Amino acid sequence: MLSAAARSLLLGGCAALALSGCVEPISPPPPAPMPAADYGSLLDDVRILSVDDMEGRGTGTPGGERARAYLVSRLEALGVAPAPFGRLQPFEGTGPSPQGPVTYRGVNVLGLIPGTRVGDRYIVVSAHYDHVGMHDGQIYNGADDNASGVATMLELAKRLKAQAPEHSVLLVAFDGEERGLLGAREFVKAPPVPLSSIALNLNFDMTARAETDGHLWVTGTYQHPNLRPILEPLPAVGPVSFAFGKDTPQDEGENNWVSASDQGAFHDKGVPFLYMGIDYHPDYHRPTDDFERIRPEVFTAATELAIAGFRALDRSLDR
């Protein structure tokens, strides 16, 4: 997740985060029981993407290349087809670094799952796989930011291969998010399908550490109020429920997430979007954002809730 604190890190230091309060939903529904599922691949994806060998998955680094190769292998193993123009979308873009602005060479990874009801309308499900790399000899592994969102996306892909979506789904693992949404900006500049055919961008960024406040936050319903009634009735899964916000004119600075991650590039082009992610925690953009800090029961609950949200949106849109 890119924020003012992230930009501060890239320019030479980690800024302290001002954590804000959250708005509790009125009379939240009781938690739903956790469904029986095999979460081995979900947890493996986070663990593998955030090992030291990935070197923080910096854009244009050998670690980023290793992460990309892993994602390609996972999509191939799941039987997910490439996008119309292929599996990879290379790009160049200028973004911040500790040494000042530099040109990064990154690569987005894409997959396509055809829809059964409105195959010519697309939901772009995205998650950035890059992180901030290494600084001062320390590896910023980015387990929550954003190996977790990528793992949630891959888990959704597995479910969609077992039970096809109603819309066609473009799965996009973006590169260069931490450098200024570079991969997402390339995607909307040169999309594999017309932007007018995209019904929604659903972006996952930081889905593992919901124990901070018990919420998976949904940003974008202020801009697209028709989407909130689709998600609001969904019950909590285990310890995690939806909360809505961080998208109004009153939400300022780091408390406004409308353009804090890759959904910002879609918003700038007028494409409907929703962001799903957890609130800040003390390991955000620090070397301590490691797999061992993730509580599996919380992460799996948040992923189930995100998938339930996708299914509800998929059923409801374009009726």
C-alpha cells in the first residue's frame, strides 16, 4: 500500500504512522462460522513471496523477478489463461527512490477467467506483488504488504476455476505500486480490453492483519454508493467483518485511501473501483512485516470475506 509514509521511506526514512479511529457499523451481524477449506496454498503463497530470498520484491530487482516467476508458475498450475495480449505486461516509469527519482522497469502479470453470464464485461481483480526491497542492509519482506493481497487473489482464482464467475475476470498482479502505482498506470494506459468494458476494479492490498481492529476495510463506496448495499449485508467471517470508509472528503492524508493503492489509477480513468485492505499496523513498511507475524485464523477469515464480497458483486453487477 502506497502512502505518504511509504514515500517518506523511499526518500530515506520510515515516517511514524498516525493511526486513526474507525467507524463501527450499526448492529453488526453475528460472525458466520469459518467454512471448512484447505488454506495450505494461501499460506504458502504468502510465506514464499515474503522469504528473504525475494529481497523485498523491489521493482526491477532480481528478487522482484523471482517473485514474478513464482506468480507465473502459480497461474499456470491453476490453469488460468493469459490475458488477450499475453501473460506479461512490461513497462517503464519514473518513481521515487532513496537516491531520488529513477526510471523503473517492471512487469505486470495477468490471467483471464471467462465469465458465464456477461463474458464481455470484466471485473479486474488486482493486487501488487512488489514491495520496497532492501534498505540499509535490511530486507523489507512485505508479508502483509502485499504478499497477503496476492495470496488472496490467487485463492480467489482457485475458487473461480472450480466455480466459474458470471463476469469475465482479469487477474492482475501489479508491479511498481510502491513506486507510484506504475504498473496500474500502465495497465489503464494500455489495457488488454477496453476500459469501457471493465465493470469494476477490485483491489486487494494488505489482507492479513485484520486483528488491528477486526475489519477488512472497503474503500470506494462513497464514490460508488450503489456498491455498498451489495456488500453491507454480508456477515462477518470469524473475527473479521467489513467496514466502509476512508474515502470521503473528510478523510484526509493517510486516512484517505482512494488513491493509496492501484485502484487510484482506475479511479483517475473513471473506472468503478473498490479497495479491500486492513488498517495500518506497527509492522507496516518496516523490516518486521514478516510471515511469522500473520495469524492464520485472521488471514483466512479476511480472505473468505473478500471472496464472499467478490461473489456478491459478481452476481449483482450488470443486471
